[in-house]
Amino acid sequence: MEIINDSEKKLELTYPCNWQYKLIGYEKEAIQKAIRDVINERDHDLSHSNASKTGKYVSMNLELLVHNDDDRNFIFDALKKHQNLKMVL
């Protein structure tokens, strides 16, 4: 097995900062609902990223201001657990 990154360094960010999540789901409307469920009325930018050749999956980029590590990780975990999303990167 090849180790791609064996660094023990922790990600160092200066907060608040803009953070981007890549959301992968089955349809645009379902992804938008997941975002509303997780971040409610919080300001954000949502843009189309890609769609699979067969049209089964669609990916979108969500960008928003995060205030600290806990905020960033809470949003990631909540999106990851949402039934409308297949994957969050």
C-alpha cells in the first residue's frame, strides 16, 4: 500500500474564512433541500460542478463563511449524514 500523505500536520486556517464543500447526489433539487435542512437561511453560494455521463449523479459546490473548526466540521458531518446526499468532499 502506498502512503500518499504521511504528514502529521493539522490543517491551519484563519477564521472566519470561506470554505467549499463538494456535494454529490442524485438530483439538484434534493441537494438544495439538504443544504436548506443543514444551513437554513445562512448566506452561501451554490454552483453546478458536474454530472455523470449517465445522469445518475450530479455534483454541486457549496461555499459559505465558516467561523471556526467546530462550525466547519458540524456542517460537513450534517451534510454527510443527510439522506439526500450520496457523498460530501
